Amino acid sequence: MKKPSEIRPAEGKLGVLLPGFGAVATTFVAGVEAARRGLARPIGSLTQMQTIRLGKRTEGRAPLIKDFVPIAQLEDLVFGAWDPIADNGYESAVNSGVLRKEQHLDPIKDFLSGIEPMPAAFDTKYVKKLNGPNVKKAANKRELAEALREDIRRFKKENDCDRLVMVWCGSTEIYVRPSAVHESLEAFEKAMEEDHPDIAPSQLYAYAAIMEGVPYANGAPNLSADFAALEELAKERSVPLCGKDFKTGQTLMKTILAPGFKTRMLGLSGWFSTNILGNRDGEVLDDPESFKTKEVSKLGVLEHILQPDMYPELYGDMYHKVRINYYPPRGDNKEGWDNIDIFGWMGYGMQIKVDFLCRDSILAAPIVLDLALFMDLASRAGLGGIQEWLSFYFKSPQTAPGLYPEHDIFIQHMKLKNTLRWMMGESEITHLGVEYYDD
């Protein structure tokens, strides 16, 4: 990828478009508005709270990322959404039950109530446990995609936006494999006109975004933009693209713990994971076809981190199982249990138990913010196509064809920060450190 010679300044309003206006999206929007009013801190956001070291340790240069790279300011963000359920932002946030109504939602009710979702391109064939009346009607999928493009243009004009980004926050669709219709733009557009079943609604949003020059990030595990037709289209039009599936609860823990086992050359014989959650996502994943999509995303993490082909004695026989169970009383407060069987010196076994009582949308909201700001930065820097440097945020990072994804969160983090240094003309940091000991 060619190094940017110049990054256009972040001038004017940045519109953040959100397909899916449920728990994750409303928690993100409410958190940004609360931060703008000084009512809360954007905890969990690298763009807002993390520093970046520049040069040698002895130089003492460590500005905040937001002061180092020219990202958009929170005050410049404008929000739009699509959802099959017509609830406005306040109603949806209250129904989602993530944020405390009196403490965090009522003080910004005026703002949230003003965001009403546009009719969605939605089909219950792809998300069977969800339905609603706020849905577009069209003769075929090509017309639906064109209607989404019109929504994008209208939103930009009505809100006086200088630039737009799109972050998919919708539910997990059923498992769809790439097929012949995904191999070229010509085949894809023809298949849209023929209402081909391999083209799910999320693919229509991705197509619409890329055609309108809008960076697209996929926060769910479904096949959305990670196939040849749209990857090539994004590259040709210099539109940033990344995904997929926000890395929040249980998989976040796996990408933290598994690199530690591998670093110490500790063996792994089994890792059993189960989850209970009761929000809209949990209900959708109660459908076996949607769960299959999520399962594929979650299962690939350990294989890529531990490299069993390279270390067969340590990881060649590991057993990895993932379960997700819909349990309405838990709401958005997902609980993830992990039983991990490891072994060490002379093959002696040990166990680790993890019980992560997490809040899915609380962990996802800062990811949405960072992706919106970093994707906009990439666009202004002229970086089109797959943005692998943003793998840090995903369970199934999108990569160039034939390239395996990097799942180790610490390597991902170093890659992200080195990309920012590279963009800004600073030296990349290897942590070699021999210069401190030269005579």
C-alpha cells in the first residue's frame, strides 16, 4: 500500500450511518452524545483515551492518538440509521436496557428522540428471529440497493455532511458461503436483479456504501463485503473496507489468553466456551442458521493464534467447542464461561476457569466509534480497499486473498499503532531497543 503523501484535514461534519439501530448502535450514539455534554467518558476508545509512543523511550513523546492523527472531533459527528423496527433512538435505547434510563438516557432524550431509523433493507429469510414494519419494498434486490444509495445521498445533503462512514451494527444473518455471484461485480449486480438467495441484505448495504464512496466496516460475522466483487470494487474506487464481527466478550478474552499460552509454549488440550445472553442478538442467535455464522467466526481464532500445524505436540489435538444460549432474563449482560485445559512441563495438566460477566454493547460501542473515526482517516489519507491494520477490532479480520488473518491482539495493536506512525511520517517501533546499549 502506497504511503499517503498528504492527509486531507477533517473539516466539516462526519455522518456515521448505522445499519441496525438496536442495543449496540444506540449505546454508541448515546455514549458519544453524553461525552459531548460532559456527562460521561468515552472509556474503551483508543481514539479518545490512548496515547502513542513516538521515537525512543528517552524522548518522552507520547501524545494522545487524537492529538497525533487528524481524526474527526466528536462534536462533528452526525448519526443516521436503518432498522426494521421504527423506534427512535430514545425508545430503542430504553427497550435495549443497556443504559440506565434516568441516569444516562433521560438527560439526552431530546437528542436521541430526534434520530429516527430509515426503512431497512431487511428480509426475515436471513434473520429469522427478528421482524418489523419499517422495511423497504422493491421489485428486486438491485432496486433495494439503489434505494439505500438514495438514502445515503439524501442523508448527506440534509445533514450538511462533508463525509460519511458506515458501520454495520445489525443482527447476525444466516450462514452464506461465497459463490459464483460474488466473484465479479458484473455477476453480483446481475444476481441482485435476479433476487439471488446468496445475496443477503448486509451485502446490499456494503454495495451501496462503496458505490457512494462511503467507507464500510462490518461488525457482524455474516458475509457482507468480504468477497472478491466488493473487495475489488472498494479497491478500484479507493474506498476503505474492513471487518468482520466486533471482538467484544469471550473472543476478546481468547485473543488475550491464547497468545500468552503460545508465548510460554504451554500446551492446550481443550477449550470449552458457552454463553448466555438475552438481548436481540441472543434471540437472533437462537436460530441455528444464524448461530452457524457466529460459530465459524468464533472458532477460527484459536487455530490461527496457536498454529497447531507448526506446534502439533502442543496444539495438534486440542478440542474447541463454542455454545451460545438465549436466556431472556440476562438481557444485554452476557455471561461467558470458559473451561480451559492446558498442560506444561512433562505433560502435567492444569485448568483455568473464566467467568466473564460482560456487557456486550458497552464493549462494542467504543469499537464503533474508533472504526468510524479511523475509517474516515483512512479515506482522507487515500487508503482504499481492505484496511487490515484495523484487525484489532474484529473476530474475523478481513485480509487480502490468500493471506491468513492475524488474531493475536498484541500483534494487532502494534500493527495499528505502527500504521498510524507510518501515516504521519514517524518511525515505526519494533521494541528492539539495542540503541540504548550501544557504546
